Amino acid sequence: MILGETTSNSLVMIQPALLSYSFNGRPEPVLLDNVSMKKDVILLLDTFFRVVVWHGEKIATWREQKYQDQPEHEQFRNLLRAPTDDALSIMESRFPVPRYIVADQHKSAARFLLAKLNPSVTHNNEQGNGGVSIEKIFTDDVSLKVFMDHLVKLAVE
């Protein structure tokens, strides 16, 4: 599945598209939220001018240990290849050609993904993660939910 097949270029310019690749099946669209950043997934972010392939901590560790080069880990090799192939397909069909960025969790290039995500779990607000390890975003910005709740409160008063 290619990201360009599900969204038009003009729509991607307005709202970035985020796909999650995992061992659980086909790539699926996920929320532009930091709860989508999990250790065992690969995310593909298309912001029109940038295409970011982000590897969760576990995936990046396996890649660095060269699991993809071992014959018994063909499924992992295919998982690594899928978002890269989709990113290249997006880049070939778009003008101007977007910048291609490969990022790993907790590394500096991950900022290109973090800058586009809703900070629903921050260093000030760790509730709602259900015990799951979620990447916290260190920001003073409020999440979309807090913003919308405040708008509703102002509209009702």
C-alpha cells in the first residue's frame, strides 16, 4: 500500500499523513499523536515537503544488530523494506521532490516527526497511557483534547 494511493498531494499539504508498519499486518493509518510512537513499529510521515521513516527503539536495535541480514528473519527484512519502498514511490511521483529523512527513536532526527505530533502525553501529563511506555514530548503546548475542551468551556459560558 502506497501512501500516495490513499491521499492526494493537496490534502497531505494541509494535514500530514502517518502510517504505521508492524508485524501485525498491513500498514495502517494512525493518529498524528505521540501515542502512535511505539518501540516495535515503523512510522512513515508524509508532510509533502518531507518524508520521514521513523524506527521505534526495538526495531532500530534489531536493525543495528543486522537481523535483516539473517535468512531466518525474512519477515523483519520485509518490514524494514516496506516503508522505504513506499517513501521512494512517494518521492518519485512528487514535485518538488520531498526531503527523505530516516530517524530512530530517541535520536536527533526524530525531531522531524515529533514536531508534527499532537502532544497528548507530555512530561507534565502522563495520564491515559494505560501502563504502556509512550514517548513523552517535552513541550509547553497543550494537546488537541485540552484545547478543544477549553474551547467548549468558553463556548458554553
